Amino acid sequence: MDKPKQKKRILLKLGSNTLTRETDQISRGKIEDIGRQIAALKDDYEFVLISSGAVAVAKQFVNLERSGENIDVKQALASIGQPHLMRIFQESFRELGLLTSQILLSPNDFGREDSKKNIINTMNVLLENDYIPIINENDTSSTEAIQFGDNDNLAAQTAALLDVDLFIIATNTHGVYKKGSISADTPETIRKVNDLDELKKEVMSDTKSAHGTGGMESKVSAAEITQKAKIETWIVNGLDENFILNAINDEVHFTKIHH
């Protein structure tokens, strides 16, 4: 009997701006687009998702009394939005024959050997049974993602822990642009890079986008983690339809960070 072919494992990090298509609402159409691509690739690849967007979803439903940018308000919004976000994923993916599961992680989980082993074992069981783990930072108990990185750091640490074959960060640009080309208003993508110190020089001090907290600097920092773990990182434009398929087929411009 033929041994089943080993699938390549992709960790896909989805930022809030991708999931909202840069609007004020989570886009079911974008989540369906992601699901369709995963369904098309499932014979050759298995996916782990890290999804932002819980706070953005909550803002569609509620206006909390203590509105503002306070961490406790954002944590409360994350608590309200997370079940809604998971429901949208579950409903959209189920229609495509895909099964989903939710995992909440915090930075402390990566500091203890028993926690790390548990994460790996749980993920492997889910993936072996064709469930797609959808991970978010446990924002109600941890403030790091809300304050600093829009899950970029969490995604990179998870990619390294799971020893994935490829780490894809979906954002709202065609990868990292050459600094001079942005100021000239003719953005030119840096296609391939090995030296992250050189790449950092091209990354401008970031203006954060409307929903996300992690600009390009946090994505390059995340790539440092995965590069040390010998994992290739792609920074792609998640606003495009079929962005995963197009990147795999090399039909679009994006930044590929080699290890």
C-alpha cells in the first residue's frame, strides 16, 4: 500500500485589514476567498491560521460605555468579538467542506516546555483529523498583541514551534516596498531577500493602519524569528482575490524572505 504523501504545512497569518478589506466590517467574502483557496490546496498543504479581527468584529455590534483606546476596553471588545469571528469562519468554511477549531494562546505558553509540547500535540491531532486550527492571542488575559504586534510575533513563534514549511503574512501591500519608491509614489516590491538588516533599512517608521496594530516593522521582526528557525516567510497582499494561490504560482509580486 502506498504511504500517504506528506503534506506541506503552511502557517497563514491574517491581519485585521485583510479580514475587513480595509473597511469597518469583517468581510465574509474575504473569509470565503481564503476558505476556497485552502479547499483547492488541501491535497498538498495543511493550514494553521492565526487570525486577528476580534476587536474589529466587536465594533460592528457594540459601543462600550467606556469607549476609547484603553487596553481594558480593547480586551473587552476582543472578548465580545472572538465568538462572532469564529462563527463567521466556521459557517463560511463549513460550506466549503472545511472543519475549523479555535485555539487561544498567550506569550506565557511559549515559555514553558510542557505548554509547548501540549500545543504541538494538540495541533498535530487536529491537523491529522482534517481540522484547521484558527489561533488568536488570548487578548482578555494578555495585552501584548493588542499593544504591540497585531499577532505578528505570536504567528512567528507558533510557526517556529510547529516547524512549518512556510510562513505567510497577509497584509495590505504587495510585500515590502523599496523606501525610495514609496516616496516617489511608484511602490516597488522587494521580491527576494536574505539579509534582514538590509530589509530593515527599507522599512519606514510605520504608520499603523486603521484596524491593525502591527505595521511592516513588526512583520520584519516576525520574519527574524522564522528565519532563525529556518522557515521561509512570504509577505503578500491579502486584499487580492486568490492571494495564496497566486503567490504559490508566482503570479503576483510579494516579498520572499529566505532562511
